[in-house]
Amino acid sequence: MLLLVLLAGGLLWVFYDWTLTPLWIPLGVALAAVLLTLPLYGRWCWLTTTDHRVLNALCHTVCVSLFVGSLFLFVNYHLADPSSSREVTVIVLKKQIKEYKKSRRVGRRHYIPDGVRREYYLHVSFPDGKTETLHVSRATYNKAREGKPRQLLLQTGCFGLPVIKKGI
């Protein structure tokens, strides 16, 4: 079950990255599902192995919100209307690289540095004035130039939220 929860959290993060929506929309959908199914929190005793109400309610809240939120964004992305495709020209405002130190284990309690991991971001401005930070690949990052336009292919998702299908 822990693997399913981690997978749902990862899917939620990935599909949120590809969807142009404020964070409160998927969170609101997930929390609404949690509140609607809250009377079923007692059924989580098979996982928590206890009848403790707070623990079961917490388990219910975490699991249901992650599953519903990731399912919501997954369906919105994959059932996007291809006829609603449109090219949008965005302006690259800033390029950013975030570096994270990696380490590897060499003994029971000993870790040594093992290089860095880089993540690439573009801060872009849409024609309507909205700005977004997009997580991009290294190849896309290298091709982009600050102050220059960039083409994105957007489609309207199943629930009306715009998704980026191409360009990042």
C-alpha cells in the first residue's frame, strides 16, 4: 500500500507539472472526495491494524486525497480534446538550474559525496500576462534563450484545465 501511495503522489506531481492550473483546484477536488468519503474512515483498520479513530482518519485522508488528486489530473491530461489544440507563444523570462548534492552509501553509517543532480527550469510569460515556472529537459533548456519566444502546444483537458502536450 505504501508503494501505491508513493506512486499516486509521484503521478500527482508529474501531471500537475504538465497542467496549467492553480494548486487549489486539484487540492479542492481531492479534499472534497475526502470529505464525502469520511464516514468510511473506519474501514482503514485493515491497514493500520488498530481501531484508533484519528489514525484511521489520517490514513484515509492521505490515501484518498493522493489517489483522487492523481486520478483527476491523469484523466484531465489523457482525455484532453485533440481538436482544442492551439499553439501558444510564450516568452522565456529566466532560465534556472537547481543543483542537488548526491551521495552514496559506503558503509553502515557512512555516506560520501557522489556528484550533483541538476534540474532545469524555465520561467515563462504567457500572452495573457500569467507567468509559470516549467520543469524542462536539459535539451529544451539549452535551446531556450532568455527574452526569446518559445512555442507550446496546449490542449483543453477533460475537465477544462489546459495541459501542455508539446514544447517542454
